[in-house]
Amino acid sequence: MENDSANELYIRHAKLTDVDLIFAWSNDEKVREQSFNSDAIPYESHCEWFKNQLDNKNALTYIIEFENKPASLVRIDLSASNAKIGVLIAKEFRGKGLASICIRIGVAEYFKTNSSPIFASIKKQNIASIKSFEKAGFSFLRDEKINQIDSVTYKIIKAANL
């Protein structure tokens, strides 16, 4: 499916009209389970965060569409020396091999205008996510605890030919 899928995917910047979609995705049970803060997100807090995210020049917020339907959120938060990526796949698109492709698309978009490395922090129990980041070209960097949770950090650097 992977080669065919890449032709069906389209990346775009998130926009204010995506607020309810991202709210639903973010409060999905599986997404909350794998987040470092697993509490449900109140709608008002989400709306404020989302507007700030879109206004923040150090935050890249992408929606990846599959066959013209929103399928994934890829967030990349920039700092002076690196970036951190977060990805979620909509429930109806999970298990189709899209995660690693969406990660690669988001990373490629980031590296068009940035050259700092990207880090991904993942709960150690989230094997599917770890495999997706590895398949997308990320390399294991270290084990660590985040919010007292056993985690791993992965890293990708811009290839010389990009």
C-alpha cells in the first residue's frame, strides 16, 4: 500500500476551520492513552491552544489528507537549535501503513525551510509509533523519563541531498 498511498496524500497547513476536527482527534481514547498528558482536553482550552498554535511562527501545524479526507495531524515545534514532532492518525486511517508516510511528508516539508534536527519523544509502550518513526528514517537516540513515564527519543537530521 505504501507506494500507492504516497500518491494519494496531500499536505497543507492547518487552518482555524480545522479546530473541531483536531479537537475530536486529540480526545480520541487511543490518542489520549499515548499522550504524555492523558487527561481529556476541555474544548475551550483546545480552542485557545489551537488558535495560539496557528499564530505561532515557531509551530508548524499540518494536516495530511488521504484521498481528499483529513487523515493525520503533524505538529513540529521549533526552538533555536532543534524541533520536536508530534503525529496523530485519525481513527479511521489507523492500521493502513500511513503513519510513517505522514511522518516523512511532514519532515520533508519542515526540511524545505529548516535544517535543525527533529526529535520525537514516544512512550516506550507505544510500539506502533516507534516502528512508524523508525520506518520514516528516525534513529534511536536515548531512553528517558518524561512525566515519570518510560520513554524513548528518536532523531532525524536533514540529509545532505535535501
